Amino acid sequence: MKKPMRKVDQAKIRQRQHIAFRMNLLFFSIFILFSLLIFRLGYLQIVKGEDYKRLLEQKEEIAVNTSVPRGRIYDRFGKVLVDNEPKNAITYTKTSSTTAQEMLEIAETLSTLIEQDTKRVTIGDKRDFWILLNPEKAKEKVSAKEELAIKESDSTLSNKDVQRKVNQLTRERITDEELNSFTDHELEVLAIYREMMSGYAYSPQIIKSGDVTEEEFARVSERLGDLEGVNTTTDWERVKFSDSTILGSTTSPIEGIPRSHLDYFLSRDYSRNDRVGRSYFEQYYEELLKGQKTIVKNVKDRTGRVVETKTVREGEPGKDLVLSVDSELTEALEEIVANKLLELKKSPSASLLDRAFVVMMDPNNGEVLSLVGKKLEKDKDTGKWEVRDYAFGTFTSAYEVGSTVKLATVLIGYNEGVLNIGDVKIDEPIYIAGSNPKRSLFNRNGRVAVNDVTALAKSSNVYMFRIAMAMGNAVYRPHAPLPIDIGAFDRLRQAYASFGLGVKTGIDLPGEYAGVTGTDTISGKLLDFAIGQFDTYTPLQLAQYVSTVANGGYRIAPKVLKEIREPSEDGVTLGPLIQESETTILNRIQNNEKEIEQVKKGMIAVYQPGGTASTFLQGKSYTAAGKTGTAQSSYYGDDRSKYGTRTINLTHVGYAPADNPEVAYAVVVPYITTNPNVSPPPAATDLAKSALDTYFELKKKREKEGIIHSTEPPIIKEKDQDDSNSK
């Protein structure tokens, strides 16, 4: 018979059961926690691992502002146009933990080793420096009572906002006497210190470059162990071997990124002190020319101090760019245009003449062979006229171009159905009530029957007037008003645009100008429009326009970049080809081949007996087709006091050879005379003739030398190997 269980034993059993339950619960909880931990670790490693890895790399990998050379720029035959010249440089790299006092001590030491120009030191720099050198005196500039008043004046101000206002007051209360108390040595220390402060952490900041002497370079190099963050290195200075402004320019490391483009470049991982393309070609192709910075990984200790730096990717020079430009042709034309301007300026009626342009391009692919623009400016000291480069004016300035637009007017007449090939019209003075007679220069008072070819050869204004009147549904009655459909203005303008007139050409350079659009809609202005005396066009637009006719009707975007290449490995041959620039066809005009060929006949007739440039091809071994132009215009140049003065512009367009065009040309000489009663010298025709002569002479010379293609073989032609025609 079992003994009854005592109460004590029952209590022990319950206690053991309770302990077992608690232990099981504890083990289960531990299991759950470990499961959650493992799950979390798995999630972080598998799901989020790559994200955190990228985040870690973003924090550690830094693009260091090492001075990598920009890409070289060559002409189409491999001649160096823009190069890099190595210069000694002294740099400083601060870290995120570097203090102002540490930097000041380094600046103090550097000031004993190098000479630093103090011209860049500003009043603001002096104020900051005075505060750094005189911290106790600076605190006394703003009392505790004033600081409290600032806090109480606006309860929304944070401590940082209050301190900012205190700092501003402190700076404002530094006296001129205190600012002028710096010694020459202290100013030199300040000049060094300000450059050290202007850079980002871990990015080398140039302290001195270009004018670092060998002695300074050696002294600093010997003390690098004592100058934490200081380094001696090689910087690069951009050097141009051409006066052409279209090459553009770059900022210096001291200038850094222009303020107007700061946000744009900073968003693309640039540093504030990076040199960038400032204008034209250097600006347009900045991404290719700039090179790649060195990427480093900084290993830091717990204090944030860099204990090791690992290079992730070495810096790379920028890509070398080969231009379509023929520099030898360009230099020869620059001299021709400059001399012609100086010669023309001697005329008493040439008081407003100050510029001239010549553009040559391949009409089949848009390659620009030469962009020449020259401008006269009077030297303030000598009073003599000096010739300045104005190549960018070929696409940033526009003028009324006169009869050179008649090629388009005739083709538009065909397309609009108001003119047929071979149509004959009577050239005679046009009398519209309330306006002066409108006539052709070759026929002042008679009645002459002309067809389309003759109209172009003799430059009949009246033939073009009749096309415009037909487009405007006008019925002409001598001495009566001439009502028109003003919609003809828009149709004519849109049609001209299809040739490249009055619209941007699409050239690969920044700042292109489309020209001025006339606003009057009276009938006489429509007639003027048809002969190029209403809207204005750039010299480059004229070159694109005549190229469109030359190549059979295709409007092609002009291009200055021909090839992108890797940097040269040996300095003798161009680097491997990366990419050739594509030919961009913008549109085709609405004319068939027969109509275009008919206009070409008229252009050929311009250079034959009876044409407006009948002696153009006398004694020449080449053939060509062209069109002359004279426009009565108003002056809108640099002298604003002479705005609106009546003047004359001369133009000339064409292509050669006549049967197989390989070069198209456009010449513009604005403001050649202020005397409309005397025929100006045929300056535009003279320049066009000289341009073609030079082109074919160079072609003949190169064929003798075996130079058939531009960069084949890709031999670098250094800047000191200029031919006799080069400047």
C-alpha cells in the first residue's frame, strides 16, 4: 500500500516542473533570437550586401584631383594645335581631421621655402586670417550681452544661426588699421594658407604652379617628411600654337570652375579648383579632353585619420582630338584676309569697315576646312589698326547677304509652282506706289528678257521680285499699290531654312547664332527678302547653304571634330583611333535633280563672260561655280554711336570643281563702304579667288608629297615643323 505523497514532495515536483518550463522557454527564446539574428545577417549579406558594399565604397573611394594632361588637339594632317607643357607644382592635401592650426603651421614653414604672390589675397581673407591669429581679440568684438540679444531677437534661430550672425558682426568690426597690420611675411603666409583652405579634403590643391623655381622645388622636396600633406609634382599648362579663337581656352587651377557653371560641374564629380574648358572647342568637348582623375581608397583609423591610401584606378590623360580643320590653309587665309582688311581700310568711305570672313568646308560630309574671321581694332597707344582673330564671328554674327540667296529663291520658285525651268521674265524697274523704284544693277532703266540661268549669271533682282510676287499672289501694276498675301513671308523663310539660312547649322561649337528675323510685312519687304536684304545670316550658314546646292540638295551639319583618338604612346604617331565623327544629314530640300542642275548652270555662268564675276577663273587650272552678292544694309557693329548708318555688305559663295564639288566656300565683307553712290571694290570676290587658289595650290603640293588622305599615315606634325605658308 503506497504512502500518501507529502506536501513537501508535491512542492518539489511542481518546482522542478516550473524550472523545466522556464528552461524550455529560455532555450526557445534563445533559439528564436539566434534564428532572427541569423535571418538578419543573411538578409544584410545576401539581400542588402551589394547595397552596403556600394555605400561603403562611396565613402572610401575618392576621386583625387591629380593633374592629368588634357587631350591634345591636332589639325586634320596631324599638326599639333593645342598641347600641354609640364610645369613644376607644389600641392597640399588636407584630410577631414586636419585643423586650421595645423594648416597654419605648414603654411608658416612653406613661406620660408617658397615665394608666394599675395595679389590674390582679398579683404575677406585678411579678416579670416586676423581672427585666426587673434582669437581672444576677436571674441571681444561681440559682447555676451549682444550675443544674448541676438538669441532673444528670434527664438527660431539655431545655435549655428546665432554663431553665424556673431561671426558676421566680428568680421564687420575688424578695423582697417587691424587689417593693415599684417607684415609682408604674414601676408605671404596668408597667401599660402588661403590656397590650402580652398580645396576639398583628400583632394590635392595647387599652392604654386608654373613659376616654381628649381630651387623652390628642391627645397620643398627635401622637407616633405616634415610637411604633412605637401607634395611636389608636375602640373600641366595648356599651350596653343594657333591664333584661332574657335579652339577655345581653359580655366587655370587657381580660377577653377566658373561660377556660372559651378552647379553643372559639381554634379558631375568635378572639384571647385578643376580646370575646365571655358569657350568654344575646349568647352564643347570638355568630357573628352578632361582626362580621368586617379581614384584612391583611403583607410582610416577610429579618429578618422588616414593611415593608408590605396590606388583603385590610375589617372588617365584626356582623349586626343583630330579636327577637320586644315591649319595650313587656315593660316594662309588668315594672312590674306588680314592684309585685305588693312588695304580696304585705307579708303575714305571705309570708316565702318572692321571685319571680314572666309569659310571653307567639304560639301559632301560637312567637315569644316577653315573658319577665318578677322577684325580691326585701333591700338590705344599707337593709334594704328591692329588685326584681331574673330573666327568665332563666322557663326556668332549675322548680316544681310544680298544676291547670294538667289540660288535658293529660284529653287523655291520651282518648288512653289510659280516658276518652271527655263522660264523667261522681263527685267525692268518695278514701281510700287509710295516707294522708290526697285531695279537690277545690270539694267537700270531698260526692259530685258532673262531666263533663270541668265538671271543668276547677271544677278537679276527683278526676276526674284517676280517670284516673290507670285508667291504672295500679288498682281503688279506700275505705280499702283501692291497688295500681297503676308503668308508668303513665312513660306519663304521656312524654305530658306531648309537650305540652312536663318537657322542654326548644327556645328559642334557652342554659342551659335541664328540671325535676325525681319518683322515688317509690307510688299516691298517681301521683294527685298527674295534678294537677301531682309533677314540676316551668318557666314557659316552661307557655307552650309551653298554646300546644300553643291551636293545635290542635302543640308549637312558642319563639324569641326574629325576623329577621337587615344593619347599618342610615342609622340611620333597618333594614338589608336576610337571613333570618327559621323556625317549628319539634317534634311533634303524639296527640289528634284533637274531643278538643282539648272541652278548650278546659272552658278557656272556667273564665272563666264556676261556673269557678275566673269574674270574669276581666268588663267585657272580648276573649275568652279559661284554667286556674288551685294546688300544695302545698316550698320550694327561695335560703335553704337553709328548704329543705323547706311552701308553695303559684299558676299560671295561657291564650290569647286564645278562638276565634282570637293570644297564649298563663303565670303562675307560687311560694312565695306558708307558711300552707296560709288561701287565698292570686289573684295569678297577677290577673297574667294584667293581662297580657292590657296586650296588647290596646297592640294597640288600635298599630292607631290604623297599626302593623299588627312591623317594617313597618322604622323604627328609638331608645332615647330610649320610649312612656309604658316605663320
